[in-house]
Amino acid sequence: MKVLVTGSAGFIGTHVSRALLGDGFEVTGYDQKESSEPGIESIVGDFLDLEALTGAVEGHDVIVHIGAIGDVYLAATNPELAASVNVTGSTNIALAAEAAGARVVYASTWEVYGEPAYEPVDEKHPCEPDHPYNITKLAGERMLIAADRLRDVPVIALRLGTAYGLGMRPNSVFEIFIEKARKGEPITIQGDGSQGRQFTHARDIARAFVAAARSDVRGIALNVVSPEMISIKQLADIVTERFPTEVTYGQPRPGDVPPSYVSAARIEEKLGWKTEVSFEEGMAELLSADRG
Amino acid sequence: MKVLVTGSAGFIGTHVSRALLGDGFEVTGYDQKESSEPGIESIVGDFLDLEALTGAVEGHDVIVHIGAIGDVYLAATNPELAASVNVTGSTNIALAAEAAGARVVYASTWEVYGEPAYEPVDEKHPCEPDHPYNITKLAGERMLIAADRLRDVPVIALRLGTAYGLGMRPNSVFEIFIEKARKGEPITIQGDGSQGRQFTHARDIARAFVAAARSDVRGIALNVVSPEMISIKQLADIVTERFPTEVTYGQPRPGDVPPSYVSAARIEEKLGWKTEVSFEEGMAELLSADRG
């Protein structure tokens, strides 16, 4: 089976590409830069270029579509870019998949739900996103699910919890806390620190993509989240236990989504997926990593 | 007050421009072709060109954003175009409005709701669009409402009922029925004819845009629909009463949204708007029109 992975040079794309290779897929990376992962054939390209994308997808059985404006703050400052990449880009993926007869696995986000009307939030919960990031990610998801129905392109969407693990973006709260604490600089919690997230390890997320790529489940979205709800205060405590430093408190950041408890019951039922990496293990790995 | 109207050369744009002029606004049309309406200054331009759009909007107090891929069937065949025009285009409108300090009135659609969870459908009803047309119209609406909150651009979205009136697209069910019946050709109802729509006259819709442009209500969406639910069978009966011809039945068209009864109570409360043109009057006007 041949799979093309968009966003293959990024954090989640690297973990997913590695997991797909490990599971026996032939992996082509499609990104604006080459994948650093050994064993992957890299195509440097832009999925806003439908013709180039369609050519690249030819001969593949599956497209794993991870490429996106995935940085909430970039989406806020450049919403027109988020609209173009996340909505038009995902629509191009649907058209290229149709031409190649390929299946699509789409990286969506738990942030599509907005304020919880009930908890735990399952996939039937209404979606009321209110920020350029989650609005465009949901629209991209819906354009793909519509292509499943209208164009017979098999699509599965994975609504990912906040991912963490080795290779995260330097502006993630994990990287900021660890870098500052290692240097003995104070770390600042935005807000009161009580807001929680179901931080989900990138290797667990990668296993969900492999399961989705192997499955014939289609036309639906599935939550991919860890059951552990971790507050920013708990995260700061774990970091400062290893690298003691001062903790201060600042203003909440605009665009921060209020926490809600999200259920992963449906993906366990449909794909047999559940998390394997506990937050304690994931953090131990991050804190021990050689940072050069 | 100066208002810039996108999509000014189209069906709804023409009615809205005329009503704005009649209410004392200075009206600039911004479309890919010139407006035929006397008294309007036309700028031929593309709102996907953010720089040109920003220049055009300068000096205006209000943008009425009607321009879109508004044809459901075109959106189905060219979903990447619907994504680009309806989502990125509407995001560009938000950015140009921010630069000019202008207010935005956005033409959304009752079709954003999807299958009704309860009726009448009010503005708090969940939105579950499933077609490239309504998915992209909702995403455009949400990008604008997000700009209201994040960029302080005053935005009001009008979720329009299915519009009818003089100047409709030739592929509308109204124009198809009337043209065929006048020639004595059989007319074909797609489906069993029981599906209803709250057909809303373009002059009533135009009055809602004027009220929204004059108002300081912001950050919300309002339904703009006639209270009359008319089935396709009733429409065919009215047409064939005037121009007798045979009525046949065909397959439902893909992309046809199931009917749901939508409430206009909130816009009456917020803007004092309600319909003035009954379906009987609107149809009498359409059936009497000189068709060359």
C-alpha cells in the first residue's frame, strides 16, 4: 500500500510517516520542505497547486492529509492564509483523491466543538468553532466528508487532541516551559493555570492514523484524545520538579479555547484505538531529551 | 453613508443596491462585471485580490458582502472554487473592512442549518451543513463573526431564505417552470413536489440589508425568511394555472436540502424586519413580466 502524507516535514507528519513506514506502507511525503525521516520519498510541493498535487497523488492508495496552518496564532494574524490552506487546500485533496481513487485520512482537531453543551463531548456534539484556526479546520473536514458522499471518495477525519512529543514547535507551551526552566529563567502561566487539555502523545496519534489508513470505515469523524486531563499548572509542576525555577502568572492568550472533556469511546469501538503513552511517560521522555 | 456592495451585478446584489440607493446611501458596486443599476458607481474587481479590494473599500462606511459562488450546482462541480470565493473571499472582506473601519453585512443562507433538530429553526440551532455550497457559506460567516470578536470589525450576518423575484438566475426552478410553461412544454418536478421552501422576495431581502446596514447590531446572525412555506407542487400549480401545460415528475436533484421551517422572529425583534411581499403578489409580478 502506498500512502502520500501532506505536512510530512512537520511535527505530527514526521511521527505519522514513521509509524506508517513501520507498519509496512510505502510513504511519499508531500510538503514545502523535504522530510528528514529516512525511508520516505519526499516531494516538495504545495497542495494549493491542484495540478501538481493531482500528479503527485497518482498511484497512491491513501492520502494522509496533515498539512495545514496548524499554528493558532498564525491563523489569527493571517486568517486569509488559514482559509486558503485549510479549506481550499483540503478541497484540493478531495479532488486529487477522487482522480487517483485514493482514500483520505484527515487531521482535524478537538477544537472544532467550541463551548461544550455537554460532557464528555462525543462526535455528535454540535460544532461551533469561533476562531480562524478551528473554523477553517472544520470547514476542511466538512468539504472532505461531503466529497465522501457526493464524489465517493472514502474519507475518515481524526479530531486530534492537543499533541505533544519530541519535535514539537518551539512556540508550544511544552517547549517554552522546558527551555526556560532548563536555563533557570522564570516560566509564565497564561491565565490561572487551571485550564486543562487532554494532551495526546504524537506516537499515539500516529497509531490512530495507521489504524485509519488500514481501515475501511468512512464518512465519519472520530475523536483521538488521551483520557488524561492535565492542567497547565500540573504541566508547570512536572517541568519545575525536574528543572526548578520560578513560576509567574500572566494574561490568558487570545484564541485559547476553553477546556472541555472529549470522549474517545467511538474510535476505540470503530478502530480499536486507545492511548498507550501516559502523560508521565511522555513528559519523562521530553524532559530527558538531548536539546543540543 | 457610503456602502460598497460585492456581487452588485447579480440578482440579489441588484435588488439590494437599488434599495440602498433608495434609502439614501451612496452605493459603489464591486463585482466582476459592471452593475446595470443607474446611480451606482461600479468598480470591476475580484475580492480574492485583497490589495485591490482594500483600495476599493477605503472611504466606505459599510460593506454589503453578497458576492459568492451562490449556485449550489456550480459549488458541487467546483468545490475548490466555492472554498476560495466563499471562505477566503469573505475573510478578505473582513480584513478590508478592518483597514477601512467599515461595518460588514454578510449574505449567509438558511441552508447552513442542515437537517432540523427542532422546528421552527432559530439562530441557536446547530449548524451541520453537508454540501460545498452551505459548508463554505457558513465558514465565510464564521470567519466574519470571528473578525467581529478578534479584530473589532462590526459584522452582521443575514441567513437568507431562498430568494425569488425579477432578475433571477435562468437555472432557478422559477425561471425554468415559467419559460417552459409559456412555450407549452411540459415542466418536470424533481422529486415528489412535496418539498417546501420559504421563498422570500428579493425586495424583502433588500429591505433587510438596508435595515442591517443602518443598525448597530453586531456579532450575530439573523434569519431572513418569509413565513410562507410553499411546496414545489404549489409553485407548479400557480405557474400552470396561468400557462397551462403538462406536469411530470423526475428524480430529486443531488444537493437539494431537505425542508425545515425557519423562524424570522429574531430579526423582527432586533431590526423590526418582516416580509411585505406575499408569495401570491410576488408570483403575479413574475408571471406578468415582459420576457422579451
